[in-house]
Amino acid sequence: MPIFDFLRPKKNTAQTAKNRLQIIIAQERSSAGAPDYLPLLRREILEVIRKYVAVDAEAVKVDVVKDGEHDVLDISVALPDARPGA
């Protein structure tokens, strides 16, 4: 009823749109994941490791993890078991 419209809080569509846009931007940033240099860094680390140990391409994982105000580079390498007889 129009008589009771004054009791309803007014919708601020501009603020709602701004909030939604901020959520979308935050999701895009997080889904984009890591900086552009990570694939190159992963490839270079894999090349160096392969000079000494035969590892699979999926053996090297490189991620950026948020730790408070800092970004932490997390590198994980799955090395194969020791050679038989060594």
C-alpha cells in the first residue's frame, strides 16, 4: 500500500550496485589467482630441479598465499623416492 511506503527503508540502488561490484572484483582477483610471473617461475624451478632429479611436471606447485598484509610464495616439490641400491 502506498500509504505505508514511508515505513519501508529506502533502497539505495547505487550503494547496492557498488557493493556487488566490489564483490565481483574481489572474486576476479582471487580467481585470477596468482601474478603473471608464476607460470614462468614454476617452469624455471622445474628446469633447475630436472638438472639433478628426474621429476614430473606436476611435481612442482607454486602458489601465492595471503598471510595478513603479506603475500607468501609457497613452493612445493614432490621428489621421487630414493634410487634403489643407492
